[in-house]
Amino acid sequence: MKNNNVLELNDFSLSFLMKGKNAYAVKDLSLSVAKGEIVGFVGESGCGKTLTALSCMGLQPEHAEITGTIKVCGDDIKNFSEKEWTSFRGKKVSMIFQEPLSSLNPLEKIGKQIIETGILHGLSKAEAKQRALYLMGELNLADKEKLFYMYPHQLSGGQCQRVMIASALMNNPELLIADEPTTALDAATQVQIINLLKKINSMFHTAILFVSHDILLVQKLCTKIYIMYAGCILECGRTEEVLTNPVHPYTKALLNSLPSFEKRFQDLQVISGFVPPITSRNADLSYLFERWKEAQNICYINENTKPLKTDDNDFLHHKVYCHRHNRLEII
């Protein structure tokens, strides 16, 4: 596997045929996650984060068209058959979804839902139950023997999310995709889930792609960060470097909109406008610059540019897609 990456996307694009032409939800995206690494994937709702994550699991919408390459654990998964996905999904790569209660079957007991992935990939019922109870204990689920036979509606949101994490870890996957796993949880439970993801990474050396719109959570968890907007990567690098010294106007705007103790008597800055729908995204990518006051004429004359692409070792550096800062150069 090249450079020990468990996830590699190169020039990945996802589009839908709308009104006779391709409308791009994600455009020429390149991203990598190394073995044992925790990577943050940040942006507003509608940027294409979840579609990208689902595509790495082979769960993209049926009519979506994908170009570029997606490699998971060294395998090019773009053209996997359903049979290949059955043996791959849940074993090499697993996913935690946004809404744990809606992801769990309300008619099945918790234990049965956790062990089914293990049984599908070769564990006996007894082995799967033993593994499930072990994971439930490691994920701080009290009274695990009792919880094993309970239904989802009898658990709290935080407990349900832990159950989803246990299910995802049944086969010790190399890559765990966490799609906004703290969205529906209160602040205290969010911190607990973040600490559990750190524990999972440390104990099992599981690589994690953490998808979120919450920069503060990403800062606590991730060593590497991608800032995404309207289907494109605008800035990336080591988390501490990008968030301490942001360059792109969008990254700056996201950080300025965050509440903090120092800003308690100030009005928070608002990012004007909205993420353009995929039917309004021009081929020349000029929509990328329509929401920043700093944009200049050159920002709208970019026929020969492509969104930010990173090489395997680029995260020794801080990179940004911006004409005012040598758009594709290392900062």
C-alpha cells in the first residue's frame, strides 16, 4: 500500500445528471488517511462531506457518477461488485452514522445488531457475543450484559452512539469513518464520544476519518485537517498549523464565527450568503470566491486551475487554494 495509506482519494468527483449536464457535488478532490491517523474533514452542510464519506463505503446514491480513484486499504473500490462489498464493508472499513437512533433497528435487540457484522465475517455466535461484550465494556457501557438484551428506545442517545461504535469495531477495521457522530448529542456526551474515538485509535491503531462541521471538536481530536467548501478542498495541513495560522478567507471566516470566552461581549461574525446548490456551480469554479470580501478579479478568471491537490507527504506543509496566496503553493 502506497505510503501506508488506508484511504486515498485522487481527483475524486461525484456528479448527478441534471437537466442534461453533470452537476458536481464533489469536484477533483484528493485526500489521504494514513494507518493509525485521525484526520478531520470540515465544512458547512451541503459541502459534500457526507457524500464523499458514503462513497468510501460504496453507499453513494444509486444515480451518482463517480470519476477519479478511491482506494481503501490498497484496494480500488470504485467498481466493486455487491459481493465484493459484502466481504469488504464492515471488515476493512466501517462507518458511524450521524443519527444513531435512526441507524439502529427499533425492532431488534442491541446485542443482535452488534454481533451481526461479526457473524457475517466468520465469527461464531458465541465468539461474536464475547467480542461485543468486550467492546461494550471498553466503550464504557455500564451493565453491558443487561444492555445486550435491550431495545434502542430504552437507551440514551449517547448509549446508542456507543452501540454503533461497538458494531463498527466488531471486525477491527483498519479504517473507521465517523460521519458527524456527535451531532445529535449534548456537549458533555460529545466530549465522551471524542475521548472514546481517541481511545479506539490508541488501543486498536484504527485510522479515523472524522467528518464534522465543528472545528473545535476537530481541533481536540485530529492531527490533520481538510477544509472543504462546495465540493472542493480549500485548505489543508496539520491541524494546529491550519487553525493557528489560517490563510484562506473561508477558513478565517469559519474560525471568526466560533464563540469563545474572549468574544462573550461581541457579536459573532456571520459568513454572508450560502453554499451554492450543485446546479449553480460553474465549471470555472468562480463560485468558490463569491462569499469572501477579499476576492479580487483574478479570483474569477481561473479557467486553468483545479482545486487543491495534495501529495502523500504534503502534510509536512500547509497548503491553500487561493489566488492571493499563490493558489496551489506551499505556505
